[in-house]
Amino acid sequence: IKAQIITGTVVFVMIFLIGMVVNKRAYQYPYNVKADYQYEFSPTDAKIYKNTINDNKIDLSKVNKRFNTAFIEVEIRSNIAGWVFQPEISMNAGDVNIFQNLECRTKGKRYINISQFVENNANSIEIGTSGCNITSDSIRLICYENNIEAPRILILSPHPDDAEISAYGLYASHPDKTFIATITAGDAGSMRYDELYSDSTIHYIKKGKVRTWNSITIPMLGGVASQNAINLGYFDASLKKMYDDTLTLAKSRYIDTTDIGLFRSDNCTHLPDSLSPSSTWRSLVNDIKFLLLKHKPDVIISVYPKLDYHYDHKYTTAALAQAMNESNYTSCKIWLCTNHLPLTTMYPDGKIGSAISLPPYFDNEPIYFDRICSFPLTPKLQSDKMLALDAMNDLRPDTQYRNTRASWLLFKQNLFDKLYLRESDYFRRSARSNELFFVIDGENFIQPDIQDKLFEE
């Protein structure tokens, strides 16, 4: 009897713990996972094909060979396994194998990224599902053509590491044509190195210095020349303040200074002194105007303001829009991304190596874009991107690892994050088989009515 009681207790505890994990996984999303994603493609440059899934295969033989980005619009419903594990769609054709994860309990209209198959001119794709079912054989193929042959690329990175998170694969594929301008020094945030520097002022100077150095050296891992990466030295978390009060010098949040030369002077290359850099909105716009006229980019990477909650990200794009207006520079494509989706830090769902597709979006007013570009990353490029992210000090565990107790707490946090599928680290979220951008023509980007759509909350 005693053995039965012990066995029963152990079984009960295991069932309770498994139930707790299932509950945490299934109900962690801050939105209705059974609602349709709301995207409108007809006003864009999409070519839309009606198609079907027959015997778990999709025929692509009629898709025009010029397309390099494509999605299938499908109706999905999770099964019981999809409450415990994130549902997965697997796709293969020849040597190309891609998988994409969805939310636990997902149901409704979703978009599966099949860009690499279309780009490789596959005639058909074999589809597999795990944790879910595709509930309708009728699907739509949404296809886009993007010309990315040897473009001149300007990347506006709000903070050190944003360029790597969103576009390392892109710039490492075109290193000779890329210029990376990091807007801020990254001198704010948590006291990650308090075990080394107890004085907060010294700590944040050191933090800003090492992140500035990261932003101008790590692009070299992707082949970008040292003279083609610069940090403008503006203070982290200051861009909205600069925008709201254009007449006052913005002060660093944690360092008692308004002198952006503290970090800007660490660059290997410099913008002209005649720009008279200062911690003001006017100075930032002038800097971007100079970069536009000097490098004449065909493609500009920035952040989609409506799809990112960080103010520095939003106002980096606002400064770009003003600079383009003032310099009348519109002969380019604006590629917009998101690193901080307001709806959930889980996006993109799934594991390292899986595909990134369209983010969850439920507003009746569709987001604006002319095209979508899914840029493919080979397995080697994914590994290189992972190494570049690991070289970013602020993305790694901080110096608390020197303390045994802190190391245990970090292990426990990582364990429960994995159990509850709530990992929000950038390694999981950005070391993927593609990078995703919403593309807007330069002439459209600067239109006031379109600007309103890009920035509306």
C-alpha cells in the first residue's frame, strides 16, 4: 500500500507539472490565436494564384519564374499535439527543406513562407504537418518580384546589433555595396556589467563604448569594410525626446552629458566636421541627408514604425523620411523590418533555423507596403549570423555569470523559458532561414498619407 501511495503521488505530481507546462505554452499569447491574420494584398504588386493541395503537394509549375518571394495563404487548425508543442509546417522539394512554426492552439488564416522554393524554380512542394492540420485544400499563392542584384545598400540601425538581427544575411551577401550607420551608442538599458562597475556613470560609459565598438567592427565579420560602418553616437532612448523638442540638446539618460562626441569619436571613419554634430533632431536629419547624397543607396533598411514598439526604432524611420523629403531623394526602395513587434515578443514563432513569415496582425486597417521581400539564408550564412550575434556583448549573458548563485538563477530562468516556450532572445528569433522586409517605393514612402499609415499606433 505504501508503494502504491508513493507511485500515485509521483504520477499526480508529474501530471500536474505537465498540465502546468501545457497551460503556460497554450495560453501565453496576448492575442486571440484563433483569429484570422488580416492582410490585404490586392493593392500591392502581388501576383495572386488560386491553387490547391493535392496528395500533400502544391503544384508550382504555373508560377512565373521571375518571382523570388512567395507565401501560401492557408486555413490552419491545431490538433491536441498543437496545444503542447508549436505546430509545424514542413516543406521540401529536391534538396531544399524548410519548416515554419505557428502559435500553440493556432486556428484560422495563416501565411506559410515558400519563397526559397519559388526562387529555386521548384515545380512542386511536398507539405507535411505536425501539431496541426490544413483544413482546406483551396489555397492562394501570393508572389512578389524583388530586384536585389548588386544594390547599393544603406542600413540604418537604431542600436548596435539591430543591423545584425534584421539584416546580417543581406549585408553579408552584398558586403562591397553596403554602408551601415548605427544611430545610437546603446548606452542605456539595464546595468548588465554592475559586477564590474558599481558606479552607474562609469558603467554606462563603458557599456556605450563597447556597444559602439561592436557596431563598427562586427560588420567586418560579414565582409563589410571598416570604413563602411559608422556609429553616429546619439544617446540610446533619446530620439523621441529629440523629435519632440528640436531646440534643446538631449542628454544621455544615465550619463550627465549632451556631447555625442563621447561615443562618435570612437569611429574608424568620420562624417565631415561641417555637419556640426550635436544631440539634436536637426543634427540627426542632417547626418542621414549626408549619407543619402554620399552613398546614393538603391535599398535603405529601416524599421516599420507601426510594427515596432521601441521609440528609437520608430524615430529612426521618421528621421529617414524627413531627410528624404528635404533632400528630394526618392530613387530607392525602403525595406522595413521589425525587431520589437508590439503584439508579442514571441514573433517569429519557432526554433532557430525555421522560416520567418508574416507577423500576426488583426487590425481592420491593413498595413501599407508595395511588396514583400523574403531574403534567403543558407545554412552557412545562418551559422555566420549566429556568430555575429554572439559577438554582440549586449546579446550575451551579462557578467553575473561570475557569481555562482547568479549562474544558477540564469540556468533556472533559461530552463523555464524553454519549458514555457517564452524565449524572446534574438538568437532564437533572428537566426532563421530567411530575413523578412516590407518594401515601399521611395516615391510612395515620403507621401504624407502613407507616412500616416506607417506611423499610426
